[in-house]
Amino acid sequence: MSEDSSLSVAIDAKSVVKVFGNIRALDGLSFTVSPGEIFGLIGPNGAGKTTALRIISTLLLPTSGSVKIFDLDVFKQAAEVREIISYLPEEAGPYPNLTGHEYLEFMARFTVKSKTEAHQIVNEAAEICGLGDRLKDRAKTYSKGMKRRLLVARALMTKPKLAVLDEPTSGLDVLQSYRVRDIIKRYATEKKVTVIISSHNMLEVEHLCEQVALLNKGRIVAEGRPQELKDKFGSPNLEEVFAKVVGFA
């Protein structure tokens, strides 16, 4: 990570509100993420996780509030923010008629100008995803898990200061999910990349994230290290913590 990433805060969200017509998707969302941390936004579908990540990624403007990424304002300095982040949407998919390698090369051209740099980050992505010779095959022949590994590699290959991953294991089976989680954790640890990840799978994120924020109806209802939250609420897992916080248990 570069020298200026030593800033004490990677993400600083303050009182973020997002309204769509009559729907208040985010209702005063505030949290911070430290550099080099894997931070999880978790909660049920419709809790506001994707909306929050899209605002962080400069794809949506909030109704009110502020967000800074490594001290860059995501609204006033959106272009600069985009240079230091990568974003993986839940619904993303590789181009089916390109091979995995061709897809990575194609995406690399949007990031770097020289062929040497492009070659380097494509090699990095190939190592991250671990697909080996299958990178020579067209993406349409890949399983869902293989596609997701390719996409996660695409998001990480440029060594962004912040990787924003929306439901990276959505729809995957247990083994495929494990592989994707391992890729994220290993890369974040080795390359010191800050990661913010959303998921409705609280048990999964519990094993991946150092800090988590539990969202419900656009608000954080609990936040902290997974073990701290379980100890505080006397619960064996984060699902039960969430149920207690929102009054289901």
C-alpha cells in the first residue's frame, strides 16, 4: 500500500441518508473502516447494504450526509476516488464469449496504458483466481463459482487501496464460497488492501471480517468485532445477535 494510505481512516461515512421516492434506503448511516481491514456490512435483503456500497463507489449520490475514502470526498472528488478503488457488483458477470484470460486483458486496459503493466496485473489476477488452464476457455463454460473467482480476481488485480465487494459469494455452494472467501482474505492480508464487503450470510462474514456492522432498515443496529458482539449479547453467532438486536429473539 502506498505511503498516504497510512491515514487512520479508510472509509468515513457520516449520517448518510438515501431516499428513493417514499423509501428511505439509508437512514443516518455512520461508520468508519481502518486501512487494511476487512469490514462487513451484513443484514437481510433490503437492509441498505448495496445502496451503501454504491454510494461509497461513487455510483449513487446520497440525499444527505458525507463519505470520505482515504480523505477524498466521494461526491466532490469522485474521479480521484475511482482511481484508488475497485467495485464488484452482486450482479456482475464476465463476457461469456471471451476466455477468462481475454476478459482479464480487456479489463486491464481500462486501468493501465502500457502493455507491460497490463501483462503484470493479468498475471496477478491469474494467480489470485487460481483457475490455471481454464483461463484459456470461454467464460460461458465456467461454473458460477469459477466466474465469481474470476470477477473477484478482476477486482483485486490492480491492488486497489479499497476493494468494494457486494455479495461476492451470492448463489455459490459451500465449497465455492469457501474458495472465494479464501481468495479475499489471503489477498487482503498479503497485499494490505482494505476491503468492505456486503452479505446477508452472517455466519460467512463472521469468519471473514475483522469488523462488522449489522444493518436493518438502513441503520446500523450493532457494530464491532464478531467475537465482541457475540460476547456482548451472549450469542453463539451473529445471526442470533441480529435477532436479539431487532427484537426477533
